[in-house]
Amino acid sequence: MSPTTMDASRPGTAAPAAPDLEAMLTRVGALSRTFATRRGPHALTDARSEAAGDLDGMVVTGSELADVDSGAARAMVAAHAQMRGLDPGPYAASLAFQRYVHRIAGLAVAVWTTERVVLDLQGATTYMLFVDRSPAVTVIPEPRIVPGAGTADLVDMIVDEHLLPVGQALHTVARLGTGNMWGNIAAGVAAATRQLSKTMPARDLLRDAEEIVGQRDRLARSGSFRVMMGADRERLMYDRNTCCRWYTSSGGKNCAWCSRLSPEERTRRFEVLIGVRPGDVPD
């Protein structure tokens, strides 16, 4: 898919905008480390230098990860499996993919919900820096906004053009399950909006999140959102219908939103996270 073919007449389309990209990405990156980017003429060279000094470091595009013959998907799973104490199979692939999704989908959703523009994150031009055996930072040598794009275009690019091909490569090399694939993509959208609800109106974010996942039935069926009153403001939370398999890793536990937990236990853990009750739970 090329951004030049996007239809500006679709529902949810934003008005044309020409933001200061440097200022915009700085603002968005300050909201969460998963939204952080490196950009500009030296970003790729600097990222490759950092990767060269890391045991399993690499810098690859989404398209390289989606190309089974490149070896990047196998390397991604093997490195993450070693970090997690797992065999390089479907569980390691799910956890590695989830980390990747949280950065790509998270950044896309954060830019859309805060700035009302779609950031170009095509697989061919978006790089990921892997350090410490894990996806770490999104690298965009030449950031640009997709003119006239809206929610449907965002999902076309992030899901169909970028993340699903990567997930399908991980299915080929490590048997990543289809449910994990779609569930992790939906969770990437949810994690971004959950983080943003710390400072933005939860009900506005709920509308955006439901519109995004509503573009694909598999995303919509992967979980459900709920607004809860936190210590000082309403917060947006998410109940997964699929499991990322974090509990299988060395020292792993169930996430607060894990489908393996009862609804009551998820509510209790959410209340801890949003400051309604004391305690400490995995986020």
C-alpha cells in the first residue's frame, strides 16, 4: 500500500495538516518510552552503530522482518527466546512480536489520538533498533505525515501492510499462533490508549480505540475496553481475550489484563494500577 493512494473521503479522515514533525514526535515520545523515535539524517547510522555494539543487536525494516528469506524474523525470535529463557518457538515469537507491536502500533495510535494525523510507518521505510535481545526504538530516517489520511488508512498501513506480514513471517519460522498475532496487535492499540488515559480523557480515547479496532473483526474480537475511575481521573483499561504467553517465560507472570485471569482478578489488578487500592501487580 502506498500513502499516495489513500482515500481522503473515508470516514474518520483528518483535515489536512502540516505539523512541525520534530516538535510533534518529541511531544509524543515524552508520553511513553514505547512511543520514542529516532529520526533525521544520522538516525539510521547511529542506530546501526549502537546495534553493532550489542550482542544480538540489529536494525531492520518491517519489510525485512516480513521476508522469511532475510533471516531477520528467525534472529528476532532466537534472541528474544534466549532473553526469556524459552525455546525459539511460538511463545517466544508471541512475546517478541508483542514488543514490536507495542512500538509500531503504539506510536501510530499515539500520533493519531494526540495530533490527529497519520504518521507514515510503512514496513519498507520504518526501522526497528533491537538491543538487549528485544525491539527497543523505532527509527524513522525521514518522518512524514500521510496527507489526508484517517482511521481506516491508519489500520490499512499498520495492520495489513506492516504488522500482519511480520506476524505471518513469525508464523512461518516459529509457529506464532493466529490468535496471538491478532491479539497482540489489538493489545498494542489498547496499551497505547491505556497509557494515554493517564493524561487524556478516557472516553475520548475509548471512541478512538473502538473505531481503530472496529476496522477489523479479528481486532474487535480480541478484547474489550472499559473505563474505570482511578485515583484522580477516569482511565481506559482493556480485557484481553487472548494470552501473550508471558507467564511461560523465566520469572514470567500473568499481565493485569490477561485472559487467563478471572474478570474479578483483572478488576482488582486494574484498581491497583490506577491507584484505587494499594498493591503491586505486573502491568
